Amino acid sequence: GYLDNITAIGPRTVGSPENEVLAVNYLLEQIRGIERESTDAHKISVDIQRPTGSFSIDFLGGFTSYYANITNVVVKLEPRNGAEHAVLSNCHFDSVPNTPGASDDAVSCAVMLEILNTLSKSSESLQHAVIFLFNGAEENILQASHGFITQHEWAKSIRAFINLEAAGVGGKELVFQTGPENPWLVQAYVVAAKHPFASVVAQEIFQSGIIPADTDFRIYRDFGNVPGIDLAFIENGYIYHTEYDTSDRILTDSIQRAGDNILAVLKYLATSEKLAKSFEYRHGNVVFFDILGLFVLAYPARVGTIMNYITAAIAFFYLSKKVLHPKPRAVHNLKKLLTAFSLILASWVCTLVAVLMVAMFVSIIGRALSWYTHFYVSVSLYGTAAAAQLILVHMLAKKFFYKNVNEQYLGDVFLDASLMIWSIALAVMTQMGLCSAFICTLWVAFPLLTKLMIHKEFSQKGATIKFIVMYMLGMFVPYLYMLYLSWTVFEMFTPVMGRSGSEIPPDMVLAGFIVIFTMILSSYFINFIYLVKSTKTTLITLTTVFVVTLILVCSGIFFPYSSDAANPKPKRVFLQHTSRRFHDLDGNVVKSDSGIWINGFDYNGISHITPHVPEINDTIRTPCEEQAPFCGLPWILPVHFMFRFRLSRVAGLHRRKPAAVAISHTSRMLRAKFHSTLEAVSRVFHHMSLYVRPRVGSALSRWSLGDGIPVASLGGDYFVFYSRGLHAAPWHFWVELTAPEKHSDGIVSLAIAAHYFFGEDQKSPQLYALLERFPKWTFSSGWSCTYDLFVF
């Protein structure tokens, strides 16, 4: 009921009545009802926070965020006599424009309401407080969590947190970030969670920046210095942040599962002695991973380091003993081992190059993402190509390089070479401090044990049935876990390729992943190529599947997108009806234009849409305005490096929106250098983007935003994102520049864009008309915006 009622409000964009009034009132109504039914063992306090502040973040190329009067609904459940320490549970009730935001993140808020209800009715008193933060501005890049952790009085009592997020719609909720450096917190999840699903591999992938996303976890970690756990639904990311993210698509089982886990962990932490002294238990990182969702293994990273080095040392000792026995043949044995080692690496390089060339060809001919709706296509295309290439290289090596060499000897040597590769990888990853090195431990320990068990079988002629059975049993654990991990990785990554921008070829990325997993899974089966008489049939079969799939892909039979009501996989398109004005140094308008700016969110751009809207082919690909920051376009976030852009020269806006800024300018001398302080007062729109570019010879030295130190975005320009709640004072800010005394052409270009994400001004008649013609398999999000550039 909570979930249905929240999503029934509609899109909840920051600043809109739906987010600031309707959603807030609904939450307060439910919380007051829970408070009335709570037992005497608890005390419930409710606060509405509307913070104003700013901060800089290195996400998406780096930018500064400013927020004014945004909304947080904060609830504290504590023992009747109060509590000094608290655990925080965080969700966000706002959504991106034009989407109901059921999974991201209404379902988490619904779960938190039910957990609050359950805990408040318990007669058992908690030892510590539980603070429930329903934050109202997460989609504006983590603003509300920053306002809470840096300004709310209850934030000082928080010793740990659980952040509830989504990168998909339903399914299991994955623990993909923990800490930092608080093993006891992971152990709390291990002990308490009823349906564990966690991976340190996901943590290291996410924190590497490969996935263009971030969560409130970063804010609590970086600005609050509080350890925590980050959970997210990852299934069906195809409809994440789209109109299809509705409550009916989230299965009751997923909600129940999340509720069971989070309630258990929160209750465990709220009664834990360690919570009060959480900072005393900060003892390094932790290795954690679940076993098929049944239970989680977790141990301190320093213990993992010792285990890894011991495992690698045993493997190297075994290999050195093999090489030195018998001693007269030591040099010969070493040469054979290194030759096999080199051949495996060469086969991997050849495979990677060959498959990436196929992916590049598919991208060039305009067939990228053919697997987006049909994932089996990627396996049939790139998986078979990778496997065939690996087999081909070793077939040729066996035929020409190892002619007349004993098969059992070759099988033994190549098994040892694979073990050597994994042992080196284990040592290197451990030295780099990667917790994911535990995977290498599995791929060294189990194969080594298997080799010792079946050593006698190698002396027999041919690969006997007994040998194969024993070999498969010995390899069962690492192969089963790697298949399970592969599923998790592809479950997360495949949908991301549909929203990772138009500059990154997704086929190259996915093909690379498939090659890597193929190399891993085949590493201990390469020796079979040398043990069996012939692999010609296997090679022909794989090649045939690859060729047929490639022909079908080139023919265009696999359309990337789907409007299937039960399982849509839409193409994402953003359209901004933009009105631009460029001013000179004297304030005169020297250029003005308007048009609909179209951005396809994936590598295919808008190529699949133009047959449905032919006049887009006649539009002009707008050149970059070299003198203007961010090419003179109204980016809502600094993601210019991810997209090709096109501005459609259609009719202007039905009426010009008012300019977003009024400016006063003062200059002064300081320390024999010319300093210019630019003071600005902006009219208050709900969402604005500020762009600053110092002119040649000038430098931005200070400003009134963030911590006062300007942070440049990727490319050198400065980007500020602004949003506000229902009511906010005019935005006052200043920037200070050092400049040469002679600056006849100005010292700084400053632009500001206003974005209309909701209300009657959101879409112009021209934009409405264009959106109606887009095919059903697209999710098109459109809004109007203005852009004004000034030179001072």
C-alpha cells in the first residue's frame, strides 16, 4: 500500500508540488499514524528539515552542487529514555522527471515505513536510536543527504548507516558497498541478514567509476565520516529511470525479501554494543561474498592477504619442484613451461583483438546493441568467436609447434602453465590491495588440489572417463562460483550499456567482458585441446554459430529495443526545447536561436528514430561554440564527454522564458595583481546550471560555493548545479578571478541555464508534437530550457 500510494502521486521532481507537498504530506500522515499505534517502550520524534548548502564532488567529470530549501523528512525511533547513539536508514522519495520512480526509490521508502511500523509496535526496547531519513533530493546528485549529514542536529549521533538504493527494478538487493574499513559492519550483515546477497567484486567495480552512477553512500562516507552498507536492487535495469518503473513491476517477494533483510540488520545494529564505539572497530577492509545467495563469507582483508600469499607460495613451490625434477632436465622443463605460458597469453591477446575487431565492425555498420533485447545474441556472437579463436590458436600450436610431442605431457604442461598464470595474478592483485583477489585464490587452490588428486591419471594414455570425472569434480567450486559471479556482473552491466552515452561503443565493452570471462572459464580446459585427438568438430560448430549469428546481426533482424508490455527494453532519448541568447561585453545580444536539442542515451544516437521522424535527418548538428563554456549548450549535468549532440532547427519556443540571471560587477586591486570579483543575483528557478570559463590569461581563484576552492570539470570549465524546493531566496553568489590588467575582450564567460522539469512550462507545443511521433519502444524525456551567455 505504501508503494502504490507514493507512486500514485506521479513523478516527484525536486521543487514540484508532488515532491515538496504531496509526497511529504503522505509520509507525515503515515508516520503520525505509526506514532499513534507505537508501544510505550519507544519514543518517536519527527522533523521536517529544509537545508541550504553547497559542496563539490568529483562525479561525472567533477562539478559543484548548490541546493536551497530542499526537503528531508526525518524520524527518530529511540528508547523511552532516549539514546546517545543511532543507526541511520536512508531512502529518497524524489524521482527523476517523467518517471514514477517505484524502484528508485519509492519501494525503499515503503520498506522503511513498514520497518518503522514493526519496530515501533515491538514491546522490546532498543539499545540505540534508529533514524529514518526520507530524503527528498537524491536525484539532484545527492543533495538532501548532504544537507542532513552536515546540518541536522541528529546527524552527530549517527555511528553507522544503511542506504537503500536501486539500479534496477526488483529482484535481489545487492550489498555493493560497505565500510570504509569497518569489518564489524559486514559481520553484522552476515549474522543478521536472512537472504544475503553481497559481493566485494561489485564494490570494487562500482568504486572504480566504470558505472556512471553514485549514491548517498558517498556523502555519508566523505562528509559525515560514517561507515555504512549500500544496498540496491539490480534486476531489470532496462526500465530503471523510465516511465515503466511502476509499482506493479516489483514483485511482492522482492519487497518481502528486502524488508526481512533490512529489518534484521537494523535491529541487530540497534542492539549492538559495537555501534556505540564504531570508530574503535575500524580495522581495515573486508573481503565478502555470498555463496549462491545461501550465506556470506566475510573475513578481514589482512587475513585474505595472508591466505592469498600462502596459496600463491604453495603453487610456486609446486611448480618449481615440477620444473627441477629431474634436475638434469630443469632447463628443458622451464623452457616448456614458459613456452606454454607464453602461448596461453598469446592466445588470449589474439582472442581479445579478434573479438574486439568483430565488435568494432558491428558498431561501424550501425548494428550496435543488437543483443540489448536478446542477450543470447551476444553469447552466440562474441562468446563463440572467443572460444573458437582460443581453440584455433592452440590447434595450430599443437599441429605445427608441438608435432609428435606426447599428449599427456602437453596436457600436464599446459595445466601447470594455467596454474602459473593464476598464481601470478593472485600475487599481483593481492599486492595491489584488491579484495577481489579471493577469486584468484579459488582458481589456484582448487585446481592445485585437483592436480595432486589426478596426478597418476596423467600417466595413463588418453583422457579417461575417470580422469574427466575427477577433474570436473575438482574444478566444480571455482567454475560454479565464476558462473554465478558472471550472471551478477552481466545482470548489472548489460542494461547500463543502454544509458552510458553515445561516445562509448557498448559492443566493445560487452565483447571485452565476454572475452575476459571466456578466458577465465577456459583457462583450465586449454589442456584438453592437447589431450584429445581432435577439436576440429568443436571448432567448426563454434565457427558456424558465430558466422550465422554475425550474418543475422548484420541483416538487422535483431532489433535492439522492445516495447513489450510485460518486459520493455526502451531506448532512452532526452529532448530539450532550448532558447539561447549570447551577449557581448557591453551586454548586447549578438546571437539568439532556438531549437530542440536531441540526445540519444546510447551509442546508436537517434539513428533508429529518424525513419519514424524523417525531418530529424534535415537538422543541423550544432557546432561547438568554442568561446562558450561547455560548447554553449544547456547541459543539466557535465556529461558533455559522453554524448554526440544535435540541435534541431525547428520553430522557436511558444514564448521566451525570462532570463535566469541579473548581475552586478565590481573590480579591485589586491597585492599588485588585478583581481575581479563578479557578484551575481540569480532569479530563483527550480533547476539551473551555471557555467564559468575564465578567458585567456585569467584564472578563477575563489568563489562563494562549496569550500571556496573552485573545482574544474573535465575539459577545464566550471560547472555548478542548482536546485531548490518550493520557496527559496534569490541565489547570491560571487566568483573572484585574477586577470591581466589589460583585458579588453573580457576576463570571464559566464552562462546560466534554467530547466523546466515540471509544470505548465515544461513542454512547448512543438516539443509535445515531436514527442508524440516517437515510436513506442522509446522512453523520451523532454523539457524546456533557456540559456544565456554573458562576457565580463
